[in-house]
Amino acid sequence: MSNTMSQLKHRVGIVISNKMDKTCIVHVPRLTKHPLYKKTIRKFVNFKVHDEQNAVKKGDKVEIVEIRPLSKDKRWMLVRIIESKKE
């Protein structure tokens, strides 16, 4: 079991929306180098994430893992909440 879990893609990001039922949108930033100028550029991807208990709030830092497709856009699942936003 642990061998297959290590092969899955894991990402860490910030929840930017939790208005849908059992779904949240997670903003995952990454750094890349420009191929010609070699400057570091910030890029990001927003993933739709399955959240079975509706546990996350906007601003939480979460870990997600790739899973089989659950819907047209939803291919990631919430693993754990790393840091909860203080309100």
C-alpha cells in the first residue's frame, strides 16, 4: 500500500473557494525558469479537489493527491489540512 501511495502525485496548495458541495478549488503555485532569460517565474494551477466532509475553509493550506476521475474536472482528493486559517 505504501509503495503505491508514494507513486501518486502529491501537491500542496491554498484553498481559494469552497462554495461547492464536497468540492473545493486549490491554488497550487510553482516556480519555473524562463528558457531564454533564466529568470525564475511564478506560475500556478487551480485544481478542483474532492472534500468528502466539507472540512476545509477558504485560506487553508492543504495537501492533495491525484486519483481516478470523479467528474469532468475533479481528479484530486484532499489528504489532510496542513494549516487551518485563523479567523
